[in-house]
Amino acid sequence: MNAHDSEKVVGTLISRGYAQVETPEAAGLVLYNTCSIRDKAEQKVFHRLQQFKRDAGKGKIFGVLGCVAQQEGEKIFEKAPHVSLVAGSASYTKLPEMLVQLEQGNRRVTGLSLDTDETFETPFTRRDNPHRAYITIIEGCDKSCAYCVVPFTRGPERSRTSASVLEEGQRLADAGYTEIQLLGQNVNSYGDPSAAGWDFATLLAHVAGIPGIRRVRFTTSHPRDFIKPIVDAIDADPVLCDHVHLPVQSGSSRMLSAMDRLYTRDEYMRRIEWLKNARRKIAITTDIIVGFPGETEADFNDTLALLDEVEYDSLFSFKYSPRPNTAALTMGDQIPEEEKTRRLTIVQERQRAIQIRRNAATIGTVQEVLVEGRNQALGQWIGRTSQNRTLNFVADGVGDEQLIGRYLDVRVTRAGPNSLVGESVM
Ligand code: 5AD
Ligand code: SF4
């Protein structure tokens, strides 16, 4: 989401006559896009700002964008007086006006209002990848998960019209993109604000129908709003990739309730059943938080048991990190840091064994990959399967021919915990 926000910001700047440079040293204007989902990400921001100033400060204009900007607001001007612009993502529609103010010499420009029903749409997006493109379909979040800062930094939910999403998708297809990734904090609660009134599953089916688009992915889903028609849509059209990221956070219903996640373990497992009963094999991935306030050994064991039961294809796991404004911040029974670290390691070890097994089960199969890159040192191409696995492969018959951006069938010959190895099928 942040990477795509940056693409939109860069595009907006270029449309106003700015040119992108490779290093902060070469820049006259340095914008730093920031994340505050966990404390570590936030600390990096201030460290990096000081570093920029030391290394490249002379005569430059600095701005802080994103969630740390939204959260810290004008305090950033005090902590880092060389910063001239502080703006959260809900204000990016006003970026052109803010740039004018900077150009006029204003050294305290802010965009901090969350009070908007607009989404940041721009035809000028400067995309980093020539084959896969992100499209934001919904911004903000109306949930209130007890640990999460996002509703405070990205504001309330705003969906784009289905017409503007399809129009952007068609423009991307015309420009040669073949893979689209739909983005939102909770794409499942997408609600078309136009008369068409499409829900997420309907939008998904239509995006998959755009001529020229071969793959559609989406992230992120909230289990509460993940309904069966989404699985039916995936089943009906192979353009919709065989992968769903469905963050569970914990395997304990007691913890899920404390987190205000709005589903129980059983309700979550029902969604897993829909996915496992689909006609195609849909890869399932998740997010796990360990050490949420009050998490007992028994709760933690419920999470481990859930990993064994679901057998995720991959997961992201995090130590609970207290965030400003959130309900969990003031909850009793905070878990000591060493204990969080211990639990995180156990989750990661357990999952590693599961992935070794699941990846090994793909040996011998033939999978279509989108070729994303080349590992010169290993003499391998880097591909990605519909299930979102990395499949590195050799392609003997094709010499040094440029394969990046092409779709190829590859036979899996070896498997590790995090990627597969194979050879192209001629
Ligand atoms: N501490 C730890 N992890 C968090 N996440 C969100 N907020 C926190 C927090 N305060 C994780 C959740 C979410 C993912 C994007 O980040 O697992 O799904
Ligand atoms: Fe945060 Fe929960 Fe919203 Fe996801 S659904 S962004 S975890 S509040």
C-alpha cells in the first residue's frame, strides 16, 4: 500500500515538472514516506531523517508523508526542524496545492485532515514494475482492531467507483501490464459508491474480465467480510490468482475477542473450509501477532494448533507492538519482550516445517509463472506462480532471450522453505 502511495506521489510530482533522481544527494526535494504499523518502523523514520540531513542536508527541502506524518503531525517540525512538509495519506489529493506552497517558500506546510470522503486517484501514477500494477480500490479502515493504528492514520473507509477502477485497469492493460493487484486495508468491505453498487466479489469478476489482464490478485482481506461469493468468483475464472491472504492474528477465540477482530476461531475456520473445498488449489497465507496483552500459554498453543490445522503456504508473524491511540495500549497484562521473542521464534520454526512440507509437495508439477527477473549469479530466471510462490528456473532452449514479463510453464524440480526451483517446459 505504501509502495503504491509512493508511486502515485512520484507521478504527481513528475506531472508538475519534477524529475526523479536516484539518491537523496542528487535531490532538491526529499519526500520520505513512512509506516507506523509497528514501533520499529516508526523509529526508523527519525533516525533516517537525521541521516538525510547530515549526509545531504544543504539547500534541500524535506517532507514526511504517510502514517508517521499523520500520527505525529506538527510535532515532526519540532523533532526535525529541517522538515517543511508533513502530510498523511488522506491529504494526498491536495498534494499539488501543498507543492505550490513549498515552491512559494512556505516552510511549515501540513496536510493532516482525516475528514475526507475522497480517494487519491491520479492518472499520473509512476509505476515501478512494467508488468504488475497496483490499483487502490478502497482507502482507510472502519474496523477497530484493538492493536491497530491504521484507522487513526489512514482515516475512515472510502471506496472508489467501479467505473474508475475498471477504467484504470483497462488503461494498464493497454499499456502492456498483465497483472493487477487490487489494494485496500480491507478490500472485502469494498462498496461501489456509484449507482452500480457492486460488492467486492462482483468487482473482482469484472476486473478479471478486462481484456489483456492475465492475473488479478488482491490484498488485504478481513475474515469477517470475506464471503463465499469471493471464493466462487476465484473458482469461476483462472485469471483470479490461486491465492488468498486471510490474516487470522490468533488461533484463540479469547484473544480474537480481546483484539476486537469480530470473528471466532470457528468462524475463521469456516472460511478456510470454503477455500480448501474450491475446485482449484488456492494457496492460503496469513498474519499472526504473538504476545498480545493477556495472551496465555494456552492461547498461544491455540495459535500453534491453528497453524497445524490450516497448514498455511506462508505467513507473516509479528510481536505485538503497542501503538498510540489504540485500545490495547492501556490493557493490563502486557507480555514481556523476551517472552514475545520466544513465541515469535516458535511460530516461525513451526511454520518453516509446514512450508518445507507444502513446497515439497509441488515437486514434479508444472506451474505457469510470470517471469519477474533474472538472477545472473545463479543463471536462473525468477518467476512467480499463481499461488504466489517464487519459482526460480533455468530455461535451456531459450538462450539469453529476454524472458522478463512473459508467462512460461515450469516444472518444479526442487523445493526449499521459501521458494521452488525448476526448469522451463519447452
Ligand atoms: N503490533 C504487531 N503487529 C501488528 N499488525 C498491525 N498492528 C500491529 C501491532 N500493533 C500486523 C497485523 C496486520 C499486519 C499488517 O500487521 O498482523 O495484519
Ligand atoms: Fe488494522 Fe484491523 Fe483495519 Fe486491518 S482491519 S487495518 S488490522 S483496524
